Amino acid sequence: MFLDHAKISATHSETEPDRIERLNRVYGYAIALADADGNTQCITKLAKIHDHKGTLMVIWHAAPTEFERIYFVKAWKSKIGDESTSVEHALMLLDADPETEEE
């Protein structure tokens, strides 16, 4: 069982809790598409999904494949999502440890 799931957040989630519920459904839909494709790496590469005012922000630990990007577009475009194709992908930025950098 995979336990290190992506962080899920949404702008205005305090006043609109349905946004988090929608993201949970979108996450499940996208990962089910990956699973149906036999893609076991997608879930491990995903860091965070965030609903920013109707745009799905998908943040990755490692660069997604084109198929992995499509999983989230399909999920967001569906009736359980926002019914739009407003999806952006980005890589998680790692903070550089100043003690390990060479001078």
C-alpha cells in the first residue's frame, strides 16, 4: 500500500470545503487512469495538487511524462473536476542546503 500521497490544497478551502472534496475525486480519477495504464510510477512522482481559482496546479517531484500530464487534464475536464482544461504542471523546487554548497 502506498502511504506517501500528494498534498491536496485549494485557494479559499476554508470557506469552500467542496474544493478539497473535488480535488480528492480528481486525484483518484487521475491515479486510476495511471493504474489502468500500468503506470505505477505516477503516484510516486506526484508532490501536490492545488486548485488555484479554477486552475489545477500539479506539482511533481520528478518530471511527468506526457501521459501523466494527460491523466490530470482528463480528470480536471471531467464532470467530477472543473470541466475545464486549465491545468498547469511544475516541478517541486528543492531548497539548496547552504552547508552542502561549495564556496
